[in-house]
Amino acid sequence: MSYFLGILQAFIGITAIAGGLKLISNPSGIPDFPIEWLSNSPFTNYFIPGLILLIVIGFGNVVAAMITFLQKRYFGGIAALSGIFLILYMTTEVWFVGLRNFLQPLYFIFGIIVLILGLKLLKSIIPVHQIEVASTRNKLPA
């Protein structure tokens, strides 16, 4: 399960880096993302959304994938957090520009999968400590 998660995070990260670089290098719009789509958003161009896509979603998921592959402590929690960020990014994008192509719901689903797997792995690596309470009935002085 952790290898699937790491591969998915790496895929999300690499594609987000490519998309973020595309938006940053052409902030006034490209054929796939015309500037008119931003008319109902707080942004006048694609620079800030592209920067967020590049850094938070792109590099964030690549780093999360490396942590997952190395199975460092709390990699499940980091995965869950990266899933939440992807879900929020996609929700915000659809809120402001509308549902424009199949990639938006696809990456939203990827975010849900990463979140669920991260939470499952987090639960599986958190040790459960049992607390023993010593009985004092037999140990009291007479």
C-alpha cells in the first residue's frame, strides 16, 4: 500500500511541477488555460495559482513521495496532509474557474485516495501503548 501511495504522490508531484511551470512561464494564459477563466477569481493572471501548484502541490508531493518510499516517521500523516492540500487546490480551482476538463475531478479523486491511504498508514504505524496499573492491594504494609 505504501509503494502505491509513493508512486501516486510522485506522479501527482511531477505533473503538478510541469503544470505549475507552464502557468508561471505564461501567466497571461495559454490555450489550455485562457485568462478569461480567471474573471470570477481574485487573480488577474496565473502566476500565483501556478506558484502554489508548483511549490505546494508539485514539490510538496515529490517530497512526500520520497518520505513515503523511505518510510520515515509519520509518512502517513504527511501523505494525508498532501492529500488535503490537493483536495483544497482542486476545490478552489473549480470554485473560481468552473469545471473545465476531466483532470479536475481526476486529481480531486487522487487527493481523496492519498488522504485515505495516508490516514490508513498513519493509523498502522502509530504504536498503541498499553498502560499497566499495578495493583496495590497486596503491596500495602500491614
